[in-house]
Amino acid sequence: MSQGQNFLPKFLFVSNLLKAVKIRQRVPNDVVKPAASGGLMHHLRGMHRYTLEMIAMNHFPQAFREVVQAAILDRAMQASLEQEKKLNWCREVKKMVPLRTNGDGNCLLHAASQYMLGVQDTDLVLRKALHGVLKETDTGVFRARFQAELLQSQEWNDFPCQNSNGLQFDSLEDIHIFILSNILRRPIIVIADQVVRSMKSGSSISPLNVGGIYLPLHWQPTECYKYPIVLGYDSQHFAPLITIKDSGPEIRAVPLINPGRGDFEELKVHFLMEKEQQQKERLLKDYLLLIEIPVIGLCHNVLRIINAARYLQTICLVPDVVLHVAIQLEDSNGLMVLVQS
């Protein structure tokens, strides 16, 4: 089995570079700059509405499926998040798995790009858009949100995306996730542990605040795509959390709570101003498509109703070493566009 893995690509997009290049060529033309549109900030015109999903593989032999999935999925992240009951703890919704993502310091943008389009941000289109927002638009509101949430002495000008060219691969922070959600006009949900843990012992070292919900609050809800981008975060690394069509229940939704100490804990909604904190429930309903799911509570096996956010699968991708299929793009209206190889 290990020999078979050596013949498979380590990243999904490498399975067909020609298709990947064709998708990458479309992304720069989809970026809208505020000077040209009179809009609020750099944003994507339409390609933010796509979502990645692996096709059903249950008709293949189990050993073959395991080889393919071991090659392109981040099993270490999956095991870590599942062990801490942050991922796949809810049996009522479809299982999610992290897709292997390049850890070059640009993993946040790589992960978001892969979640939508199946290709990484190799050409730095999203990175440049993020830098453009920080350099070329009024960042006063972002600064106020940053200061209100973190309440720390770090200066706004210390942010890595505000260096001379914006392309230095320093790691990004939670304020960048919030800005990215506004560039994409799409909520981002990050599934992560609440503490940084020792690689050797697994004991907690310090609190970790990156997990939670990031809403594109600088846009009206009607201008946004309400199916969130779902990312995993572990060991200072982001990866997209995708589904496989044959994996369990049909409910495609991510719970907005996690098991906590003795009971459930709500995912934090990041970078809300004081007035918005009082309107949190309404904002979640405005920017997400919420459904209610019955689950067994952690205490006394009591049935509870929890909120979950629907996400939409709109791309089907599979490595060409498995099946010779084209990439399918489907928008929110159900229209199919075939990108020929």
C-alpha cells in the first residue's frame, strides 16, 4: 500500500495540472477592485460561490480508497481535531475531512482557495487582494474591531500583510480571517482546539482563539454567499474541511457548538462590535443558512436542539489517477459548467 501511495499526488490539484492552471487563470479576472467598481473593498465577483467535494468512492475496494485518501487528506489534523471532539463529533451531519494543504506560510489563503476551487493560492491572487485591502482601503473599522477583540498592545502596522510588497509568507492571524471573509463575501468557520498543545505530551501550553465564526459584516447579507467556508486549524496550519459524497448522513451542515466541559459551548463569533454583540443571533441568521439538529446532550443523555450552518457542495473533484473525469463547477442556481482538460 505504501508503494501505491508513492505514485499518487500529495495535493489534489497536482492530479491534473492542466485543469488546475485553467481554474487559476480564471481567478485573477474575478477580482474586483474598489477603484474600478466603486465598491467597498477588493472582492471576488462570482468564483467565491463554489465549494469542493470529493465524489463517492464507495464502489472502489476499501484498500484502494484508503490509499487514495491517505495521499491527499491530512490525517494528522483529522486525528487531532477528532480526539479533542472539535471535528466529526456530531453523528447527525456528514463527516468532514481535511484536505492536504501546503504549509508555506500562506496556508490560510491556500485552504480557502482549495475549499472553493480545488486549487491553492499559488499565484497569490487572494494574498494580493488581502494586501490590497490593508494598503489601499480605509482600514479604520478593521482596526477598531481588532482592538476591541484582542485588547492587546500589538500595533496595526505590525501585521505581516502590511510590509512593502504584501507577499512575505509570514503566518496570518485571526483578523486576516475576518478580512478574508469580507473579500470573499462569504462566512468562514474555523474548527480548532481552544488551546495550543505540546507536540510531545499533548498538554495545553496557551489559549488559542482562532476557532469560531467570521462573518462578512462589511457587506449587506443580500450581497453575500451564505454557505460558509469551513477550515480546520491545528499545529499552526489551516486546511479545508471537505466532505466525501458517500460518507454517512446526508445533512450537510456544520454545528455551531462544540462539546465543552460538561456541556456544549457555542462557537465564538469574532470581531463583533459592542452593538453587534447584542444582535449576534440575528446576524447569524442573516449571514448563514441555519437549521436545527437534535443531538444527545453531554449531561444525563438529554435530547437537545442545536443550530448548524448549511454548506453547499458545488465542485466534484477526484484525482485523475483514480478516474478520468473533468472538473465540474456548479453555481448556486444549479447550472453546470464543464472545464475540459
